[in-house]
Amino acid sequence: MIDRKNPDRILVADDEMSIRVGCEKILTSLGFEVVTVENGLKALEAFEKKPTDIVFLDLMMPGLDGLSVIPELKKRDPDVVIVMITGYASFETAVKAIQTGAYDYVPKPFTPSELKIVTGRALEKRNLLKHTRNLQLERERSLKDLADEQSRTKTIVNAMGDPMMVVNRNLDLMLFNPAARFFLKDEVDPSGKPLNEVLILPSINEELNKIIQTFSEKPGITAVSTEISDPNRNKTFLMNAARINESQVEKPDSSLEDNNSHMRGIVLVFSDITPMKDLEKAKSRFVSVVAHELKAPVAAIEGYLDLVLNDFSPELEKYRQKIERCKNRAEMLQKLIRDLLDISRMEQGRIDRQLEGVFPLPVVLDTVEFLKADAEKRGISFDFSLPSEAENPFKVIADKGEITQIFTNLISNAIKYNRENGTVIIKSFTADGFWRISVADTGIGISEQNLKHLGEEFFRVKNAETIAISGTGLGMSIVNRLLELNHARLEIASTYGKGSTFTISWPLDNGK
């Protein structure tokens, strides 16, 4: 179909007036823009003035003949479609014209129908050439854009100070920056080789396999961080792994695929955290030394204060309150020392753990019984929602002492930060392979601003309602560390002025 607003342009070059007039009349009626000239030189001049789609060219013309004009036209536009007009039609002239660059030819005399057919073929050829040229230009632009993007990506990757690697789904090394050479064997180019064959540290591949398992079991997780130690070079790195996914394409049998079926690869970025780990170790050693040095003197002070209080003469009775206050301070200092030593041992990995299958509810109830006296002093009651062991016996793998320490902190906090005559609510149940237990209070609650800092070392909520409540600010930090050791998690919900709820999810012992 001819575009009437932007018609295709046809140039007719023939020294016969009747041919020029006839072609112009027929082609114009078909909607083409037609220009006619009488010789080869004028054909070239007209062609240069305005782009032309199809050229009808007489073979024999005064001056430049048709065969001489063809290469000149092709120089100006390689995609121009040329149709030869000749009264000397022969096989030899047709072959020569085609070899020179013509697309087709029409012998004189020709009918309007023959002209229309030849023009139709020439127009299809022209459109095909234009489309091909556009595709080629688009491809070249795409390749250039891709090359530019790859160049930018390579520049960014190479400029990264941290080691970076990219592996495909088969764990072949596909991309790495110069800093990643720290982890690679001395090879000319390890690209494309299995990662486990080119790594200096086998632990990287071991951790990567665990990460892939995590991605498979938990599709919602797209990034995982883990520590990698290099004992030979005394280095510790934080390895951050992020999965690269394919576009999610709906497939009929997608429900049968594993969760890694759309994973194209994984990006690994390594951060050197050796200075941070060294600082943590130095801090832990310092805290441990100071705590040990303080433990004996403070215990002696507390013991002497007990002796004084137990053997008070009547004339010194007026000093009893002050000495009792000193004893309370000594007890608080002893608790702080114990907490500091606990944290120090956890950070240095020097805690003795007796892991076994434990029925946790009796441990929780023993802790409640131990703290009940503190609750009764303030008129605080306990509300239990616990399944009986006969109805639902279950175990968790844990150190019994750690369970006691965790719930001593949580329940004592629920008592200390509760209101007079308040309630501590303890609920327990099992679901989805976890033991879930919550400790809630009807106390003063925690503001949203303070809630995000809960668990930080030495953090305590400071306001008019808590100023008289003693504490070290280390209890929740210890709870978090112990829960992490047991692969359990803590969720905290609190409304300021109404109370707080601490919920623990602890993996059940599947081998019970």
C-alpha cells in the first residue's frame, strides 16, 4: 500500500519522451512521486538532489549509458533498487546489468500491467533492504550500547576495593576483579573454570554450598552473609552472597521445579573485617581481665559487709541503712562482673556447653518459682497458658543452664518493669517445627525509639519510671547471644504505658 503522505520516489531516465511520459502517468496514478530525465548525467543530478527509492534506467542513452550510471548510483545509495529498460533485451545484457548492480529489467515495449508488476517487485525489494538496514543499524546500536555497558560494568567492578566474584548456577567463575586474586590460585585466567578448582580457600566453596541450600529452602531470601577465616594469613572476611535470578517466566510445570531453577548465578563480595575482629578480641580480653581483677575484691567487700550487718552493736544501728545500701551496690557490681565475664566468654568462644535434648517447660517453671518471691513483694501474679507434658511432650536441643539464664533475664525484667499488682503472662505452644513461648507483662512498656536499641550492650531505658530500677544493661545482650547460639530468634512487641511481650521461637528436637 502506498503512503499518500510520504510516497515512495521513482526516477525514470530514458531518452524516449513517450517512455518517460507513459511511465510518469502510470506510476503517478499508483501514488508514487515520479521524476523523469532524458540522460544519465541528469539522472545522477536528480538522484543527488533528493533520495530516490527506485530508478528505471534505460540501457542505451546519449552521454552516460545505463550500465555506466549503475555503479555511480550505488556509490550514492547502496540500497537503491535499479530496473533496466532496454529495447535490446538479451540474456547477455540482462546478466551484465544484474552483475553491475541492477535488480531487474523490463524490455521495450512494455504494457502498463508489466510496468506495475516490475514496480511492485522493486518496491518489495526496496522495503526489504530498508528494513534490513534498519535492523542492522539497530543491532549495531545495541551492540555499542552493550559494549558501553560492559565497559562501564568492568570499570566499576575493577575499581572496587573489595574482592568480588560472579559464578554461574554451575559454580563456574565467570567474572572477578583484580582484588579477588587474593583468593585465587596463580593462573593466567581462571575465568570459566569451576570455582572449587581455582580457590585458595576451600572454606569459601563450602560456605557457598550452604548458601545455595539456604536459597533453595527459603525462596524469599536473596542475600546471605557469612564469615570466612583464612588461618594461614590471619585474616577474617565477611562474605556477602546475592543471588542473580532469571526473569520469572510462567511454565506449566513450574510447581515441580526446585527453588533454584531460576537462579542464573551468585555475586560474592568480600569485606576484610580482620581489624574489627581484632578490636573485638582486644575488647573482650580487656573486659575479661578487668572483670577477673574486680571479682575477688568485690566479693571480699560484700562478705565483710555481711559480717558487719550480722554483728551490729546497738550504738551502730543508725548506720545499718547506709551499710545495707553499700551491700546492694556491691551485689549489683558482682552481677555486672558476672555479666561482663559471660559476654567475654561468648565473644571468645570459651563457653562450656552441655547440649542435650531438654524438656524446656520444667526449666521455665523452676525459674518462675525461683523469682516468685520478688514478684510477691510487689503483688505481681503469674498467668500461665502451658500445655501439659503428657498432652504434648517435646524437647529442644540446648544447654539447660542457658535456658535458665535466658528466662531468668526475661522473667525478672517482666517483674522489675511491671506495675504494682500487675501480671506476668507466660504462654507456650509448638507449631511449624518450633517451640514458641512468650513472656508478657502489664508494665510500663517501651517506646518505639528505645525499642530499636534494646539488646545493645549497656543500653537501659532511662526515664522517671525506670530510674529506681537496678540493672546492668547487659541482660538482653546476653539473651540475644544465647538465642543466636541455639539458632532461636526473639521477637519483641511493646506499647508504651501498657506493657511488653517477648516471644521466642526455638527449633524443636526432631530426633525426640
